[in-house]
Amino acid sequence: MTRHDVPGHVAIVMDGNGRWAEKRRLSRTLGHQAGLRALRRTAEHGARLGIHTLTVFAFSSENWNRPATEVKRLMELFMGALDKEVKGMHEHGVRVRFIGDPSAFQPELQERMRAAEDLTAGNTRTQLNVAANYGGRWDILQAVRRLAGAARRGEIEPDRIDEETFGGQLALCGTPDPDLFIRTGGEYRISNFLLWQCAYTEFYFSERLWPDFNAEELDRAIDSYRKRERRFGLTGAQVRERANA
Ligand code: IPE
Ligand code: IPE
Ligand code: MG
């Protein structure tokens, strides 16, 4: 068995807010509010464990198709969260980044997102990437469009486009790929999250609904991760040989 350290980058699909609320006969909005508290808890515990980067799926490109009132409440919640949480995160040395297409959000929200990124840009202790209006396919397509444009202008040779050049155009450029992907809510799918970046990520699925996610459940996910052997196409013997070298 190859033991790993704590994963440097954890990606989370925070799923199950709606079901959590419905089970309690509460509005879905209250489920999303409880989800925000779970995010705060998880980010704090992750930082204590030494997880440097956390990338969370907050709103997908497909979530716009939800009922208009739910979308509206979610936007209000994001706005409120930016007002309330950013200062504290900055004091804790968290760098905040948004990945996704911001252009669909209202100008005030876009402005607050930019302000949070600017305020925390110099922080290095931990990084929180929030995927908002994000889709893995959108991310790949916007990279393709930019590279195709550069090729048309003669700035790059199409034959020279490799994984590094391509990855450099993606929303998470400059951040190593996630080591561990966690999805809560008992669903076993990627739902258009980091499609390119999860090529060799370890997956962990939790039955817990996201508002019930806590330090203990994060510890369980990390424990599972640490027991795995990441082979990246090699044989187990090769991996163990290299680990002992
Ligand atoms: C995840 O929880 C949060 C968002 C997608 C915004 P859901 O709202 O998808 O919760 P369920 O899956 O309906 O329980
Ligand atoms: C994925 O959850 C997106 C977020 C957690 C923001 P969904 O609830 O939208 O995913 P599906 O629809 O169950 O695949
Ligand atoms: Mg869901």
C-alpha cells in the first residue's frame, strides 16, 4: 500500500442541499443556507488538516434551468456570502478565486466577485476556488476558442499545442489537478465538473447530504484517499519501487 500525505487539492461537488431541506419540510433556500455553513466548516477543517487548495462547485452552467425563484435566492445567498465571509477569509490568509463564466451574473455580483479576488490575491496560506456558472465543457470550449484564435493570428503552431499549453488556458490554470474529488448527496456522477483536470483524481462518494457534511466525514474521505495506490498507468511494483527510492 502506498501512503500519501494529505491531498494538496480537494475538489467537492456540494450536492444534497435541496433534499436536506425537503426532508425537514423546509424551503430549498434554507437547505442552501445550511450548505453555506457546511462549506465554512469544511474549509476551516481542511485548512487545519493542511489541504492547500479547495475547489467547490457552487453553481453549474446547467443550474440556470432550475425554477426562477430558486436561482434568484441562490444569487442573493452568493451576494450575502460575499459580503459576510470575504473579510474573515482574508484575515485567515485565504486566496479566493472564481472559476466559470461571470458574465451571466448581475453587475453588482460580478463586482463583488472581482473585489474578493483582488482583496485576497496576495494570500498564500490556502486557496478557495469557487466554481460559479461553471461547466467542464464550457471550460474546455473557451480554451479551444482562445487557442484557435491564437493559431489563426499565427501566434501559435497548432502542432505545438500540448497538455501544458492547453491546461494553461483553463479556468484553474496554475493550480495542480485535484488529488481528491468528493461528491456528497449519494450521487455517483461528475455533473460536468472539472472534466479535464480529473483525469487521475481519486474519487470519494459520500452518502451524506452536503449540509450534514462535517469534519469527521472529511477525515473519512482523506483516510480513504491515503490508503489508495495512485498508479498513473504504472504497475504497483513500479510505484512501490519509486516510493522506496
Ligand atoms: C447542491 O444541492 C447545490 C446546488 C446545485 C446549487 P442541490 O440543490 O442540487 O440539492 P439536491 O440535489 O436537490 O438535494
Ligand atoms: C452539481 O449538482 C452542481 C453543484 C453542486 C453546484 P446538481 O444537483 O446540479 O447535479 P445533478 O443535476 O444531480 O447531476
Ligand atoms: Mg443536486
